[in-house]
Amino acid sequence: MGKARLSATAPVERAAVASLDLEGRGVAHVDGKAVFISGALPGEVVRFVRTRDRASYAQGELVAVERASCWRVTPRCPHFGVCGGCAMQHFDASAQVAAKQRVLEDTLWHIARVRPEQVLPPLYGPYWGYRHRARIGARLVPKKGGVLVGFRERNSSHIADMRSCHVLPQRVSVLLPELRRLIGGLSCPDRIPQIEFAAGDDGTIVLVFRHLVPLTAQDEAMLAAFGRTHEVAVWVQPGGPQTMAPLTAADDRTLAYRHPEFDVTLTFLPSDFTQVNPQINRALVRRAVQWLAPQAGERVADWFSGLGNFTLPIARSGATVVGVEGSETMTQRAAALADAHGLGGNTAFYSANLFEMTEAALAGFGRFDKWLLDPPRDGAAALVKAITPEVAPTRIVYVSCHPGTLARDTAILVHEKGYRLVAAGIANMFPHTGHVESMAVFQSA
């Protein structure tokens, strides 16, 4: 781990670590208070200092490990402990998966007082090079030698001084030093705050340079030359996400990912939300459709449908699928993708604010046989609270990116709406981080 920023007066304490929290920190209990210790692992006895002390909890930094976990490993990345991109590289990758499964089960129990009838086998895939999209920071820091390019440092707004990144594709990782030199040579090296990258299944890579002042003709020439040399498409972004655009006509390349078993290919823009881990996304969609078991003649809702990541595979069953998403632009593009796949006849897409759903608004969509839910971190409390007996589906498959909000919504579905939690399990979408992606299946009682 990186050096802890310790107070000169903070006493060193000793604790036994019991578990991990949602950020990958070890959880210990000292004098009846929960202490979250960065760098500590379950089963370890550690020495730590407190960096924050509150009435109900404390945070701490690891000083030394007295008794190490058998799952402690040497981090692969030299930037681990400083860079905030990963929190768990010191934890064996297979043990990370088991720990995340326990986090999910514990959260469901502590918040919802529910245990799944069946624990699904975890979905996992490559542990390295898995990120097909990321936002990378850039900052001119003369006292550190020029432009820094990387993720933010842990618990800081500073940019980590990164020369490589093992969770990015190798083609992108090797560009980090090249990007430092490129930005350092532009007319505005202090006005390029970030580079976003997105990769398609076919290897197409787009780099989007956010710039806060207009680029000069020389700047654009340098960016274009960089793209040609490294065989990447260069886009620029002078304002909000809607201003992203190819630098040249040659950079206007199509990004796409596939669900081969459903014969679905989804094209997307660098600004679109797509899952960062395409292999796990394919497995998650496969499992969700299997549990949803859509049938011809059924009517299925896909809430928070986005570009149709789940909608189009579900529609291949012959069921009528309605995708509902907050962005009108996304619903229009999802409809165009459905038409391109010959699925326009059994799909429909609507825009609605699902965080303000009411019983009356939900009734306006009519009754669905089954639901697929894939909300952001905030969850879908308003939507599940709006369920009434007249519109209640028989089955709900809920894909979650935050176990806390999943557990909150599970409590509503089970204790207020009468559903059973028949299955739940994790998908390791973000290896080496504390992020827990999961899927839960609810059945009407």
C-alpha cells in the first residue's frame, strides 16, 4: 500500500479485521465502534492509526500487518496504494469474488432482513485489461516534471503519476506516457483536464480530449498525428458531453459491442453509458434473460433501458418489450437499433423520469408480465413503491450496481409488495475494486 498520511500525534492501535466494506476497506471493531481500515483484509490482525473519528464509526490507515491473510498477495501495479482506481490488488482475485458475494448477502440481510432462496454462482472473467472505457485525468504539475496523466490519487483530487495501468487494455496502458508528452506539447497543457477512452469489441479505440480553451491549428495537427501514429480515433470535447465530436472525418469511427448468442450488435458513442467490462456484461445479460424467461405473447418492461442492452436480447424471444429510459435521445437511438435488428415490431421505447414514478404514472404503462430493472446507483425506490396489485408483474429481474440500494428496494418488494427473493448473486464487473454488481430475482408470492 502507499504511505499513509498520518497525524504525528495519532496513536497506533491494534485490531482484528472481520470483513470488507463496500469500498474494499477492512472492517474491525474497536471499543464497540466500527473502524474502516484501508489496506486491511479479513482475518488479519493489523496495526493502524485513525484518520477520522466520528461518533458511530472511524476510518483508519494501515501501519503494519501483524498476522497476514493467506489471501494477501503482492499488488501487480506499481501505482497501487497511490492511485485510487483500484482498492483490492493486495487481495487474491478469487478471494475478492467471494468477499463481494458476502458483501451482497450481508447487505441484503442487514438492510432488508432477507436472504435469497438461492445464491447464484458468481460471474467473473478476466482480472486484467478488462476496462473498455474510463475517464483519465490530466494536470500540468511543473514541480513533478510536467503533465501527469492517470486516475485520481486515493482519497485525493490529485492526479496519480501513472506510467501504465494493468486494468486498461494494453494498447491504452502503453499510451499513458505518450499522452503526457502529447499534452505537454500543446499550446494549453494546463487546460486539458481529462481524456476519456472507449473501446469497441473489434479493437476500435476512441480517445476524447476535453479542452477548456479553443485548440490552435497546430494543436489539432498534433492530435491528428497522434491518432494516426497510434491507430486510435481522436475526438475533442470543448463543452459538455453533447459537444464530443471527431477531430477529423477519418476519426469518425463506429464503436460497437455484441451479444453473439442473441445476434445483437449495439453501436454507441464515446459519451454513452455502456458497461466497462464487455465479457461480464455479456454473461450478465445471458443470465438475466435466462431468469426472466420471456415468452412469445408476454409483455415485458425494461426499466432504465438505455441503448437496449437488455431490451434487444429479450425481444429475440418474441415477447413484446417496452424500454423506458430518462433520456429522450437514448430512447430514439435504442428504437433505431431495434429497427436495424428487425425488432421494431415487438419493441417500443419511451422517455420518463423513473425517479419520480407514481402509481398513476405506472398504471399508464399498463400491466407487464415481467420486469427487467437496471437502475443506476440510486436504485429504483420510486418505481417499486408504485407497484399495485393491478400492475404487479409475476417476476422481476433486478440488475444492481450498488448493494445498499438493492437491499433497500428488496425490503420494499418483499415486505410491502409481497414478492419472494428467489435468487441473488454477484457479477465481478470491476475486479480489484470494491464495486459490487449483482442480480436479484423476485417472484410474486
